[in-house]
Amino acid sequence: MPKKARRTAGRREQRSQETRANIRRAAGKLILTKGLANTTVNEIAAAAGVSKGTFYLHFKSKEDLILEYADARLRHVVAILPQLLLMGSVRDSLLEAVQVVIKGKDWHPEIVKLALLKIAESYDQLRAHDLRNLFLPLIELGIGRGELRTDIPAPILASFVADTIYCCLRNWGMGLMGEDLDEVIDHSVTLAYDGIRRR
């Protein structure tokens, strides 16, 4: 590809990412104010300063905004995985990973709840950054260090960890686990870790 064409494609991609970010910010404010069900695509587009067609060029539905939030947080954990692997214990690494995924810096707890509930309905849409595969390197490291049990294969332990943590957080999103998100995160990681640590 010629240099000029690469520059043009790069600028186009940057504008596209900026538009997506504007739409996400506008949607976040509206959803917090009105709730997901009462927020329309027209309102989101108007608040973002784009047409409805531009909204649909970037997102299939308003629900996709929520799933993109979750997917972006998972991709961030993949990016910082080398740092997580250097932390003291597997429990510390898991806690940090969950904190990064769940407590995105610009997202209100109500948006996190919506994301968790939406993921519950559309779990397969996050296959590209599967939680089980995300936790697998941490589990393998813990097994290698003698911190975790060895009688169950690492992929199954990673699946157990992902499912345990996710179920606790989903239940929090449904209002079944109290209000304190930090406490629920800590309990979910403790529960998962206790199931995989070496006895």
C-alpha cells in the first residue's frame, strides 16, 4: 500500500475510533440518567452529534455499546497480563485482573451492572476474549510455582475461576449480593481461589 494511502487509512481509522468513543460517552450519560430500556438510538445519536445512520455504522444496537465496554476491559487485561504474571500470588493477580475488567475508569457502577447482565444474555459474543483463556496463563504459572492444585488440568481450573467470579458478579448485577462492589469482587476471587489452591 502506498504511503499516502496508508496515512489516509490511518486518519480514517482514527476518526472512526473518535466517533465510536463519542457515541459511547453520550450513551453512558443517557443510560445512567434514563436507563437502557428508556434510552433510544435517536437520543444517543443526537447527544453524540452524529446521525442515526452513523450510529448504526458503528454499532448494531444500543446493547452492543454495553458489550463493547466489556470487551474493551477484557482486551485491556490481555495488554497488562505480563504485569499480572509478576504479582505476588495468583490470588493477587486474579484480584487485579477482575478489578481492571469490572471497574473501568470512566464507567459508573450502574453501567457495570448493565454490562454484566447483558453479557449474561450474550455470553457467546465475548468468545474472542474468553475469560477462561484470559485466566489460563495465571493458572499455569500458579501450578508451576506449586501454589495451585495439580490434580485437575489447568484449563478446567481456569474455567472454574472464570465461571465462579462471573456468577458472583452477575448476581451482584441482579441485586442478589449486596451493594458494595469491592466486597463482592473480593468475595468472588476468594471463593474461586479457595477452589484451586494447593491443599
